Amino acid sequence: MKSLAELEAIKNKIKNQVEVRRESDSSTRIVVGMATCGIAAGARPVLAALVDEVGKRNLANVNVSQTGCIGMCRLEPIVEVFEPGKERVTYVKMTEEKARKIIAEHIVNGKVVTEFTIGAAE
């Protein structure tokens, strides 16, 4: 670290990431399965991509969090989207690229990316 400005920039970046993880009743929740099976399948970079994309787009009403085992290890990494008043959408076999597309298409534009859902995988 070379300056106070650099320290301030780091603080603001981390603060934005923490804000993304706060929940409220009226917000959209994105939950990533982070049990051992999910982590082994690549859930950490998926979680990081979701947090990064939500932060870049300043989506104040979207919260990203993690959970334990969702119960479908062969389909990991799994991401579930909970929108107020709508049915849960479960995305499977996620990657960083797919996660970024979910934010762009589903969260921002309201169009579920059906080819990544559990129904398409089955």
C-alpha cells in the first residue's frame, strides 16, 4: 500500500462486497451451494463471479449468499435464485461465465436462462 487513497479504495471495494451479502424481505436472493461437494466442483469462483457482477452493476436489491449442501452433488455447483413473489429457480453445473450470464439475463432482464436450470440438466 502506497497511499491513504489506495487504502480507501480497498475499503470501499470490500464494503460493496459486504453490502451485496445483506438480506431483506423485498430483495432478490442468490444462494450458492458451498458444501464440500460444491467447493470441489468449483463453487468458489462462481460465488466470486456473482458477487463481482452484482457489485459492478450496483444492484442494490440483490443479495448473494452461500449455503451448505443443497443435496444434488452430481449437479454442483448449484445456484438458486429467490425472487419475491416468484418460484425459486435452480441453476446447475455452474461456471463463472454462466454466473455472469445469469446476472445479465435473469436478474437484470428478468429472463430465466432455462438451458442452465435443473430441468434442462435432467
